[in-house]
Amino acid sequence: MKIFLLSVVTILLMLAANVSAQKAAAKIRVCGDISAACSTRAMFDDDDIPFEYPKGSAVAETAPFYAVIIKSVKLPAEEDCEKVPSDFSRKEFQWNFPKNKVFIARGCYSIQNNSYTNVGDSVIALAIYAGATKAEADRFLRTIRSVSHIDAQKAYIVRMSTGFNGT
């Protein structure tokens, strides 16, 4: 009987550890506030939104977050996903929003950049981190639309995640 109980306890502990590891992996934090600490920020290209990932990871995906898409372009099949349209002035937008990371979300394969969900195949989008919740994103979209020198009337919110696969 003791062996049976010990086996059951061991199995339960292993299951609990597995569930805990899965939850930890699913909650990789996006560094959307550029003024906040982010230990892995230097590992990312300026065009990408950085995130905290476990050291030595070959594959990582963040928890979902919200972004406001300012502009997007569907690329022809032969177009290089690494190229960013000239009217995607990421630095100009970043200057206007010093706490929210402005990034280029790619829905096409790029060996040098993160992958993004919910962007669309062969789409490149100029995006701004809008928060972890829909309410934060709604408030931020109103803020963007209130800036007079930015044409953001067609801007919209997308729930996405980002990550990389280095395998």
C-alpha cells in the first residue's frame, strides 16, 4: 500500500510540475513599455518588440498582448519580407509615444525578425504596443487618434503574440 501511495504522490507531483512549467512558458512577458526594464531588450532588432525569454531558449512565444495597427501592406509573393515600406516611419511614431514600443509586425517569414500572430500572411504592419488588456488598448487607440499630426483614423486593434523559432 505504501508503494502505491508513493507512486500516486510521485505522479501527482510530476503532473503539477508539468502544468507549472507550461503556465510559466505561456506567460513570457512582452516589453511593451520602452521605459521599463527588460533584460533581453538588447537581443532584439529595433523593428521588433522585445520580450523576456528564458536564457538558452531556441523557441519562445509570448503571452497575448494588444497592438494598434497604424498602417499595413500586403506584399506580393516575390517581395522580400525584410524590407520595410518607406512610409513606415517607426522612429517618428516612437518619438510621439515614448512609453509604447513602436514595431514592425511581420506576417511573413523573416530570418532576422520575430514572428507575429494575427497579422496576416505576407503582411507587414506598423504597430504600437497598446497593453495587455482590451481596455488598455481601447484607451490607447483613443489617445493615438487624438494626436492631430498623425493620420490614425483607420488604425485598429489586434490581439497578437510574438516569438521566434531558432531551431
